[in-house]
Amino acid sequence: MKRYLLILSAICGFFSLTQAQENAKPLDSVLFAGEKHFKNIRQLTFGGDNAEAYWSYDGKSIIFQRTNPKEGINCDQILIGKLPTNANEPFSPKMVSSGKGRTTCAYFLPDGKHIIYASTHLGGDACPPTPDRAKYGNKYIWPLYDSYDIFMATIDGKIVKQLTTAKGYDAEATLSPDGKKMIYCSDKDGDLELYVMELATGKEKRITNSLGYDGGAWFSPDGKKIVWRASRPKTDAEIKEYKELLAEGMVAPTHMEVFVANADGSEAKQITFLEQANWAPNFTPDSKAVPLICT
């Protein structure tokens, strides 16, 4: 059995939109004393909520989602920014989504000319409401908006194709290394499962079948494997809570382990047993290790 090295780190949340005056900060301005593993770190964004940042295939740009009411972005929208090549070059991302509804989880196609992302805009122009966490004991709750669908657009924002049409939550999409297949999370069959779709034909296959959340999936660089995060409620109380939240269009991602499988979902194996939330699993370039964030 192939073994996967787990690289645990706490490096989330370092993307926020740049203000011009902040660009003069030194490259190592966010480097912590005693840090031996990272160098030439530069904070790209300042202010607002910024998340789900992913590289273009040529490594020159990133795409991410952002909310910042001070800039008129009151609900997560998708931005693209070219990475600065020197300390004096500004990071000046541009919004490429429509500004309507809420968006999430954008990803570049290999051609560098198109992107995919999920959006609720077909369900209305307004930002969908956030859950009242006090109602659920102030637990960290994710809303699963059933108006989310996945779209393909040009990098200047023109939507050219709607990729999912089923009613329900369709989001968290990434692509295979060749850009021909999309893996994403959906609750259209009654549970939060992973699906792999051929972009050219729309033909797809459900590749997970266990009760619990399955999402945040990535292909390995060689295209042979996938890695994802998953919850597996076991006790009657856990199952009851999961199903009740799901019925209300929500999930509590407080206990998620990391799994790997073949690209078709076969031979799935759990590779973490940390009994807490594990985030952002992905493969290293040799497809042999899995960096992730452990809370």
C-alpha cells in the first residue's frame, strides 16, 4: 500500500486585497520569529475576508473569493490578480464575477483563458442570508445554498457555460491536471457527495457513497489519485445532528478527516485520524505527499 506523508501546517488566511500604501512592506513582513521553513513571504491583501485562493497553471496569477464592504463587495465575489515579481510591484486583482449573489471556489483552466466557479446568481441578485449560529449553540456552520451552480467563464468575466443544473448545492470544484475533468461536491442525491464530470460532454459519475460530508477534493498532479476531506458521523447523536443540519441546508465541519482514493473513487482510504477538522488537503508535485491544515 502506498503511504502518504502528512505535512501539517497552519498557513491559512494570508490573502486579503492590497492597498497601495501597503505594497512597500518588506517581503518577510509576516514572517514569524524562529520560522525556518518559509522565506520571501509577502502579504498580498489587506482588509476584508479573502479565501479559496488557487494558482493559475502557469503560476503567474491567483484566483480567489473576497468580501469587503468598504470596497462595495458585500458578498463573496471572484477576483483574479497577477502575482507581483518584485517588492515594489502592486498586487491589483480585478473582480471577474458578476457581483450578483454569492460565489465560491474558483479555479483556472489550463488554457489560462477560462475559469470555473460556483455562484448563486441564478437564485437572485441579493446576497443569500448567513445562518444564525446562535440557533445551533454557536457552532461553526456552513450554509449549503441550493442556488449554487458551477459555471465556466472567461478570465474577464463572461460566462460561457453552465456546468451544473440540478437543484441543490453544487460547489467546491477543481480540475484534473489536463483540465478535462471536474471534481465537485453536491447534495443533489440527498447527501454531500463527490462527483467527477467530463467538461466536454457533461457526463458525470458519483464517486462517494458514505453518509457524511465529502468535499474539497483535488486530483494528484499525475491525475491518478484524489484527496478530499470528509465527515463520517457514527453515533446516533452524530447522525441525527448531521441529517438535521443537512435538511436545513447546512453542515458543521468540525470533525473532518482526510481520505485518498484512485481518481475514479475506488480504493478509498482514510489517512488522518486526528478527530478534528482538517482543511485544504492537496498533493505535492510528486503526488506522494499531502500538505494540509489541522485545527
